[in-house]
Amino acid sequence: MDWIFQTTDSLSYVFLRFGLALTFFFHGTQHVFGWHGGKGMKDQIDNWRNKYHIPVAVGMLGVGTELFTVVAMALGFLVRPAAFFLAIFIGTAMFKSHWGNGFFLQQKHGRGSGVEYTLALLLMALAVLFGGAGALSIDRIISR
């Protein structure tokens, strides 16, 4: 279990963590609470079920992952498990929703956004998964 908390004193992971925390604070609160023009949890999970055939229980796990990510990344606590579930969440979103729309985020043809942004988030989550929480984290304190 030591590998869960093991990390370095690198500040690089702190920036990645805070970037993910900030992104998923806004994205997750759209999905869960309907803030910032979002749908709210019921409508979001219904959308995933109807459009992508994602079961309700998996949708609940998805929105839970989004909120868990915010807390874990901000505090630097249980960062590797959060990054693991986040990578699965983002990877699923990338393939189910964005893959068929090409690479670029903005599209002239109006089909939807490509994988550009989700790929960046996926790579950030994978970097934190493999590198750990870095400096200024609870995980770093525990791993000493």
C-alpha cells in the first residue's frame, strides 16, 4: 500500500494536481449541481444513459469521481486512486463523446468537439497517476 502515497518533492505534480482540481471543480459542479450552466446530476446521468448507454450506477460513479478528484487533487491526498478513476472517466468520455469528431476542440462543421482537450486531461491524470502527488501534499507527508 506504500505505493499509493509514494511521491517526490517535485512541484510539477502540484501544478498538474491544481489544474485538474480547478478543471473538475467547474466541470463536476456543472454535472452534479447544475452550476455554471450545467444540467445537474439527474439530467446529466439521464443524458449519459440515453445518449451513450451508460448505466445509472456507472454514471453515479462518474460524477462521484469528478467530485472526489477535486478534493483529492486540492489536498494531495489519495491522488493516485483519484487519478486512476479520473483517467478511466476521461478516457471513456474521450472515446464515447469526442473520438468521432476528430482532433480539434473547435469544429467548423458543428459536430461537436474533438479529442484535443480530453486528451490533455487524460495525459495530466496519467502523469499524476504515475508520478504521485508531488510536493505540498498529504501523500508526501505520509510517504516519508
